Amino acid sequence: MKDIDKIYHSNIFRRLDEFPFSKRVVDIIKNENLLYVGDLAILDRFSLLRIPQVGQNTIKEIDTFLNSLGLYLGCLLYTSD
């Protein structure tokens, strides 16, 4: 496995409660029962906009967070065993 794959896999299984989010994002994470970074990364922009209290600023915060981990909104997460 390449180094980048190790980083990618280690990030998708990190718990979301390890990260400092705004109160609004924390509430969304709890209400939507999201536990891991991968749970958040598989959501796309349109899925997020269907969640009450989610607007462009919330999406920007989540997108910036995912980008800092080398991920993006709407990631296709799969294993290639």
C-alpha cells in the first residue's frame, strides 16, 4: 500500500469527535448519526443541503475540513482488496 493510501485510510476511520467543529456542525453530526470522517465524506453537497440548518457556510466548513485531510465531499470510498 502506498503511503498516500495509508494516510487516506487512516483518515476515513478517524472519529469526528476528535476535531474542533463549530456548534452547528457538531449538531449536524449528532443529528445525522455520523461517527467517522468517512461517513461525512460520502455525503455530497446536495445531500447536505437537505439537512435542516445546513447552508453554504456549513458546507464550506465541512469541505475545508475534508480537504485538509485529502478528502472531498462526495468521496467514493471503497476497498481494493
